[in-house]
Amino acid sequence: MKNTAALRANTGKSRLFALGGFLGFASMLLLAAQSAFAAGPEANEDSGVFEVEKVRDDVSVILGGNGNGGHAGVVEFDDGLVLIDSMMEASRDRLLNTLREISKKPVKALINTHDHPDHIGSDAYLQGQGALVVASSSAEFEDEFAWQGIGENGKLPQYGDSIALYVVGSHSPSDLFVFLPESNVLFVGDTLSNAWYPANFHRGIRGQVEAMDLALNLIDEQSVVVPGHGFLTDRQGVQAYRESCLAWSARIMQLHHQGLQLADIIKDPELEKIRWKFNPRLVDRDRFDHFHGRLVENTIKAETAAAEEG
Ligand SMILES: [Zn+2]
């Protein structure tokens, strides 16, 4: 960032791949992330590196999926890299190999969008290598290591105006938005999904809408929005996702309050139309079908819990 020499060097070294196509994705469900994709032929274990989508001169996204965890953002500064999320623990070698292809600079800081295992797998390791690890102060880590908790919206002093952090609670209690105002890139973690069902397990639709409204306040038509899984998107994508979430929750809860059981709710033709809005590129249709009931059930639980909390 703000370092033209570094940017020139970076352009030559980066291994870039075509946009679009099937990216694969790891589910927000750890269960699925661990089992369904763990050993498929799509894992490309022989290649040793992940696909990288270059978003700006100094911002790249290492694409996760196929059991490797969520995407990881890489922001290049004069003195080193800032990583956003660190994938699954088992994917560490490929992550480190891919980082080296992007830049030889050290990872100076690692910011977590939330504390789920498919986003924090190399946190303790990188902290041991000298990186400052930053997460929402609501985060919980199994590993013991030093990290900096963020309790309210703000900036990291050492990065000036280049990084802004926002405390959010939608997908989990520990959601953090990472916004790069100078690059106009927003990392929203798993609060937005466009190749999977909405996973607003914390505070239900209310938390979801608040999160998307915050995102819409931060971004403009030129922004790039990076979800934890699925496809990089933009302001229009956030708006469409927000509307689909409202329709999804409203329809499920309407049927639930009418007394319908899960087996009947998932057969509802209107809900059938709504659910495909969350997977417009028809990623892994069989699996998407398979988890429909589970995600409807999760939505009912999340909405019921949120209503009880008032
Ligand atoms: Zn998650």
C-alpha cells in the first residue's frame, strides 16, 4: 500500500488465475467443511498453492474452499503483509506457499473476521512467527497465544487510515468487518454468503440486516466486497443478499408460525424460489439440496432465540 516499488515487484511475482469459474467453497458448517470436501479430487493437493484473485495492486484474495477453509485476504504494506483470516489449520503449508508467491515480505499482522476454525487455523502459528493477531474481543480461541481484542469500531494505530475495523454480530458473536478505505475493499467474513444459505446464527435477521446496512454505508459502486466463502461481490451483491435474507427469514417464520413442520416448510414453492437466490451460480447443487432442511432449522432456531432475547 502506497509503495510503488513494492507494487511493481508484486505484479511480476504474483501467480494469478482467471476470475470466475468454479471456485468451490467451504461451508459455514464446520461439519460439512471437515467431511464433504476433505479428500475430493478438487482438492488439487499436488499444486501446492491456492488460486489467487488480485483485487487491487496491493490487495489479493487467496481463495479457500474444498475443505481448506475460508478465503484469506492479503494486503501489502511497505514493511510487510496484513493477512485477513488464516484458513484451516491443515491448509497451512499451502497458505504459506501461496503467500510467498504473492510477496516475500513477512506477515506483520493477521486480522480475523471471526473465530470459526475454518478462518483461524494458522493464527497461533503466525503469532509465533511474530505477527500481531487481531480479533473481536468476543472471539474465543482454543489455542493459547497472545492476541489483541477489538471491542469497538476503530483503527489499528500502526496502519493509520488504511485499515478500519467494525464490530458486528450476525454470523457469530465475533464478526469483524475489515475495511480498507484507500483500496475500497471490504472483507465481511461469513456475514454474507453467495454460494450457500444465509448463516446469520447470531441475532437472526436483525443482526443480518444491521450488518448489511453497515456494509452498504461503507461501500460505493466501485467497492469490492470479499465474503468468507463464495464469490467476490460488490454493492449490488450486498443489496441483493440483504433482500434475499429478509425474504428467506420472513417466509420460513411465516410458515413456522402457521404451525407447519420442517418437512413441509422445505417443500414450500415460494421458499424454493427464494433459496436459489443464495446460490445464483448453482454451486454444488446436490449438497445445496442436501443441507436445505438443516439451514431452515437453523434459521427457525436463530429467529426464535433472537425473539426471546427481545
Ligand atoms: Zn464462520
